[in-house]
Amino acid sequence: MSDRRPCLGLIGALAVALSWSNAGWAQPLTAPTTSTSPSTSTNLLEVNFKGLSSSEGQICLRLFAGPKGFPGGGTDSDLAVSRCDALSAGNATVTLENLKPGTYAITVYHDRNNDGKMNKTSFGFPEEGFGFSNNPELGFSSPSFDETKFEVKDSKTTIQIQMRYL
């Protein structure tokens, strides 16, 4: 059971917005390949988004292979994939291919205006929807890698992320 309280959600949202770096969001990276060996199977990660406010814009996702730099990213982080995918009516899924089996965590935001960055209010709160793998409660700080981690094991892993809007 979490010791975080739902009333602290606004403070957590501010912590999320302040911890996210906008650098690199608009420049998609490809997922790392599992190996150069032809016998290596392809692992897929399917990420379904629930609660999107509209099908306008794009969904921007960061996949981390470890806790270093989570959730903001940066040059010395464990960031494995950073990409933005256009949304369309009925499309609320992103599929990542060629992932190594392992432990990962995701941070995501709904870039409704397609500017490649998370827009914030003058007080620093997110203006666009956001979410994390495992859908943790927000408290006084951004969720940790441990709170948001999940396993990619076999050929296909599916997770669901609940989007949050303030």
C-alpha cells in the first residue's frame, strides 16, 4: 500500500513537469536491437493508452532500461527509446520492436499541439496529459523507476497506461 495521498496529486504533477526535460522528445530514436545473431527472436512491447482527451496531436514516449535519469532523460541516462507517434481516431497504441528481455519503465505525454515538448502553465504544471507505466499515484515527487518498472520477457508484452490531465 502506498503512503501517498491522492490530494497530493497537484504537487506530484508539478514535480513531474519540473523533472521532465523537453530535449530530445521530437527526435525519435529506434529501439535497440536484441543481437546481431539471426536466431534471436524479436520481442514486442505494446503500450495501450487509456483516457486520452482527444485524437489530436501525438503521443510522446520515453522507455528507460534502468533508473539513471528517469523520468527526464539526458545524455547520461538509461534512456533506451524516445519517440513521438501521431495519433489518429481509434489509435491509442504504440508498439516497440526488437527489445531485449529486461526491466523497463515508461514516461509519456500527449502532445496535443505537435510542438514536440510538454507545455506547462505559468506555475509549471503540465498543460498536456501525461502518464507512467504501472500508473502510480502521484505524491510529493515524480514516481521512481522502481514504482513504474515492468518486465519484457517473451515475444510480446502488453501494458496499459492511464493518461492524466489537470
